[in-house]
Amino acid sequence: MKRILIPTDFSENSYKAIAYALQLLKSKSCTFHLLNTYTPAIYQAEYLLHSPAQIGLGDIYQTNSETQLEGLKKKLTTQFKNPLHEFVTHTAFNVLVDAIDELVSNESIDLVVMGTQGATGAKEIFLGSNTVHLLKRAKFPVLAVPNNYGFRLPKKILFPTDYEINYNTVLLKEMLYLADIHNAKIKVMHISQNYELSAEQQKNKSKLTELLAGAVHQFHDLPDQGIIEGINSFQQTHETDVLVMVKNKHSFLENLFLKPVINQIGFHTNIPFLVLPYNLLQESK
């Protein structure tokens, strides 16, 4: 059974992310873990001097969180009516990213699905601060769902690569899973640097070809250009439904997150964005 963790702040944006995940995995047995975190405003003052029990507000915030989670669970059960899906709720007095880390470990989560904005997210920003923070430190697959994205079956998956990674099935598990259950085509995109691939790159490309043997796939070589420009231009000429990238210490994606304001660099993909952390590859060895 697939185990999915979805944080929620009960906003319309987070609900859309949940709805996307439920439709994406409609045909599969899944346990969806719904997480809400709360940090009372009084925390930075009185909480440092007194316990929540002394003040009483901790119980109020917790009860409110639990009540809303149960309401959300009932709404999802009623709306989607899927006997293959079950829901478990979690409320936590914690920082969101820390609470996610803890649940991923304790519940053996396969995938975290997250809306890209919270209740106050600006529409022009694709990745909100919580999403960026999670992706920067995540050691597990994360699927970020844009706020304005309407669900459609993922039939075409875009996978940019520089062939600098020795891929294996553990690292690519979630991408291969999506491709399998939706019979999707994986479009491998490589930007040519006007020179031949090194021996190591050739070896990695061959290994990737082997791993994709069971999936419908196609390799694309683009003219020399920036990776952002390449992704944007590819999506303009080739309809795609999901963008998948690997994040490691030397990748474009890792460098992207070092930018102070991510929305200023033109990375505004309007499709779901699956990030695979490179540590999955290292831990599988």
C-alpha cells in the first residue's frame, strides 16, 4: 500500500493538492496522512516562560486543528468515495518541515505531496517559502502541485538530465511508478554543450536507458542553452504533464535553491514538479 503525506493549512490551495493526489492515485490502495501544524502566536513570548497547559491556548489550538482535520477527512471521503483510499490525520505543535521529517520517518512515507502556496501565497510565485524550504532539505521524494493546476492524467513526463548521475531503480522509483500506472511516456531532455559526452556520461546514459526499458520513453537533445530556458522552451513545443528532477549537491536544482528569491529567475513551470533527492541513490548502495 502506498503511503502519502500531505500537509494542509485548510486553504483552497492545499485542498487542490490533496485532490490532485487522490485523483493521481485513484486506482491504487493508499493511506493518505493529512498533517496540520500549528504555532500559537503567543509561542514566542509566554510559551517560553510557561507550558501550554498553564496558559490553556495550546489545547485550544490543538483541538481546533484536530476538528478541522476530521472535517477535511469527512469531506474527502464523501467527495471521492474511493474504497482503496484511507485517511489518517496528524496535528502537531511544530515547525512544518520538522513535523514532515518526523512523520516521513515514523510512518515510512513514500511520497510527500504539497501545494506550492499557502493561504496567503502570492499568485505570481510558483514555489512558496514552505515548499522551497522542504525541497532544500528533503531526503525523500516531494511532489509540488501548482495552485492553478487543474487535474489531468500524467501522460507525458519531462525528465531533464546532464547524465552526470549513475541512476538506479531506487532513485527513479516514484517516476517509474507514475509512468507505469498511467502508461505515461518519459521524455528525457538533455541540453547539448557542443561537445561529446564523456565516458562517464555515456555509461550513465546507457544505465538510464536500461532502467527505462520497461517504460515508454524518448530521448531529446536540445541546443546549447541555460537549463531554465531549455525546460521552458521544451514545454512550449512538447506538451508535458509532470516535471521530474533529481536534486544533488552539484545539480542545477540545488543551485536554484541557493538563490535568495526563487521566483525572480524565471522558473515558473505550471505543471506538477516531482523532486527526487540524490541521497536515495547513495543510501541504496
